[in-house]
Amino acid sequence: MTQVDTSLSESIAKLIEQASSGLVTQQLALDERSNLLEKGFSSLSFLQLIDSIETTYGVYIDLEEDTTFLGRVSGIVRFLKEQNVE
């Protein structure tokens, strides 16, 4: 993992912790063994996370498309890199 990936992963983990009101900590978010739903992330938390990602990184997440990438930090980082976010 590059320094950019690590930094982006840590930033996403912070957004996840904020969106879940601390239920899913940064450390837990970075654990790739299970997805956010399995960690107790709610649908409201996902909506808050999506809003935070869109606002922070200037991207659009189409909820009509496949959003399974939102389940793990690595998936979100991959999506952001595809959107040319560094």
C-alpha cells in the first residue's frame, strides 16, 4: 500500500467513525476481514458516509448503481482512485 493509499484509507476510516457516531471505530473500519454492515453500520450511517465522501472528495456516488464497494475501506479507496482522487 502506498503512502497515498494509507493516507486516504485513514481519512475514510475517520469519516466512517463519524458517520457511525463512533460505533465503528477507525481501527475497526480498517479491519478488512468483514464489511461495515457486519460491524453494525446502519443504513443511516451509510447515507451519512456517502454525503461525507461526496462533500469531502467532490465525487458523486450513484445509488442506482452497484454500491457494494462502500462495504470496506479498500473498496472506497479504489472507487476514489478511479475518480482521480489522490
